[in-house]
Amino acid sequence: MKKVITYGTFDLLHWGHIKLLERAKELGDYLVVAISTDEFNQVKHKEAYHSFEHRKLILEAIRYVDEVIPESDWEQKIQDVQDHDIDIFVMGDDWKGEFDFLKDYCEVVYLPRTNGISTSKIKDDLS
Ligand code: C2G
């Protein structure tokens, strides 16, 4: 079984997130999504509208997602890859190059971001 992992806040879930999750799942058989905790979002200078628990509930309902775990710091990725027997690490290409250190532990894939949508655009359009 080929296992894939990806990380993110996934707030105000939108079709750009869904297309990322869909393509990540296509790379393997099992997709783990590490969702940033509310505390880690503060470290990322992000404030999610939905709490961690609610973002987790929503992600667990997505057909492409097999497991949701918390992302509580920048340093956990190597351990996560080892603990979950991950074969492929996936992120949108706005992160291109940032996680190449993981190439010693698994395949690293950066997928093109979906243009025209983002959580901040949703917030701006609604405000
Ligand atoms: N994404 C995308 N297209 C968009 C918006 C987001 O492909 N229009 C992707 C991002 O590239 C990322 C994922 O969806 O791979 C989640 O996006 P965010 O929730 O914004 O994640 P981010 O805050 O970048 O957190 O340790 C990594 C961080 O936790 C990443």
C-alpha cells in the first residue's frame, strides 16, 4: 500500500484544497492529512475561522482523505513520515523546495496550486 501525506490549515475548505487532495490521493492508495492545530496556526501567523476539531471533522468527510492527524510544529514531518510509513510527501508548489530535506525519507512532490481561489480571497470577497 502506497501511503501519501500532506500538510495544511485547510480552513474554509474550497475547491483548490479539494483538487490538491484529489491529486495527492491519486499518487497512492492511502492519504494522511496533517492539519495545523489552532496553536500552530498562530506560529504560522494564520487565524483559521474553523477550529482544529471542526477542520478535522470536515477533512475526515472528504472521500480522498483516509486519516487526519494534527500538525503542531514545523519539526514533526520526518517523524510523521517514519511513524506512518509514508512513501510520498505532497504539497502545493507555493512550498516548492521548502521540504526537500524529506527526500532522504520519502518521495517529495510539489503539485501546481489551483489559481483563482484561496481562503484569504474568500474572506476578502465576503468582507
Ligand atoms: N492549495 C492549492 N490551491 C489553492 C490553495 C491551496 O493547491 N488555491 C494547497 C496548498 O498549496 C497546500 C494545501 O492546499 O498544499 C493547503 O493549503 P493551506 O491550508 O493554505 O496550507 P498552508 O497554510 O500553506 O500550510 O507545514 C506545511 C503548512 O502547514 C502548510
